Amino acid sequence: MCYISVTTTRTDKKATSLSLLLTVIARTQHRPDTNTDFKLKQTTLVGLTAVAAAITICTASAANATNNQRLPPLDSDPNRCERAFVGNTIGQANAVSDKILDLRFCDFKGKNLSGKTLSGALFADADLSGANLREAVMTKAYAVGAKLDGADLTNAVIDRVIFDNASMKGAKFVNSVITGVQFDGTDLTDAIFEDALIGNEDAKRLCANPTLVGTSREQVGCRN
């Protein structure tokens, strides 16, 4: 059982927004097939750093359980897809923002998202084929079933992103940072990992992907 405690002894908008944000994150990260649960308790005063740390711990405890993911309802904002061109402006390292970046089913085919902070974004079933994601920050993004064929992720920070069942044929990860990323069922045919900084466990997961062959395997450092 995982708990996140936050005080709302102050009644200002910032405290209220923080509580609402934690509720959204809790719903986003909850996985019914694990023993991990998220609850908000108005008990102890904690700072933003402690809150971020608690979220990180809770997320890590359920990192390998993505089946039956419960996501919040689709954002009804008709301009929600346009928010990707602005990105998140706070909480870059821990994907904390004032509003969840809901980009599910959005069409970014061939669009320029270079340098954008897309931390915590929901990219499920979005189309980013051929998109320019150079130097983008994608910490804790959720991109299950997304299409990134030919996407350019050169120099991007790809940290704790879930790409399960995504299509990433010919995607360019040149000199990108890849840590804690899930590629279960991902199509990585002809993906380019030249000079990418890949964690040891990430390399093992990549090498176990049957679509990673030829030059791609050599660039990741697979031994066979």
C-alpha cells in the first residue's frame, strides 16, 4: 500500500491545486492488478520536494504493472492537443504540473515538438509519426499504443516512459538518454540508437525485443 500525505492547512489556491494534482496522479498511476494503492491524507505538512519523492517511490513500486491501466477521463478541452506545443512549464523532473497534459489520440504527424517539456504527458494512441522531438523531455510519459514511426528523438530525455505496444519503426534515438523505459511489445524495426546513453537494465529489455535486429542491436550493445 502506498500513501501520499499532503496538508491543506492553507486554503489558498496553490494548496488546493496541489491536492487536486495529486488526486489526478493517483488515478493515473493506480493499477488494480497490484497491491499498490494511492490515498491522500490531510495529516502531515510536507514540502513539494517530499511530495515529488513520494510520487516517485509509488511510481517505481508499480513500474512493471501496466496492464489494465486506469486513466482519467479524456480531457474535454477542445484545444487539449495544442497544449503539446507549450508543454509543461513546472516540475520537469518529476512530471508535476498544474494540469495534466492529455494528448491521447492527438495527431502530431510531422509536427515540430522539439525542445518541449512533455513530462507526465498521456500519449496513448497518439500519432507522432515523423514528428520532430529533438531535445524533448519526456519524463514519466505514458505512450502505450502510440505511433512514432520515423520520429526524431535526437538528444531527447526519455526517462521512465511507457512505450508498450507502440510503433517506433525507424525512430531516431541518436544521443538520447534512455532510463527506466518500457518497450514491451514495441515495434523497433530499423530504430536508430547511435550514441544513445542507455541504462544497463534498459539495454537488457531492448535486447529482448525481437524487432530489434541488425545494426540496431549493435548500437544498443546487445551481445548476441
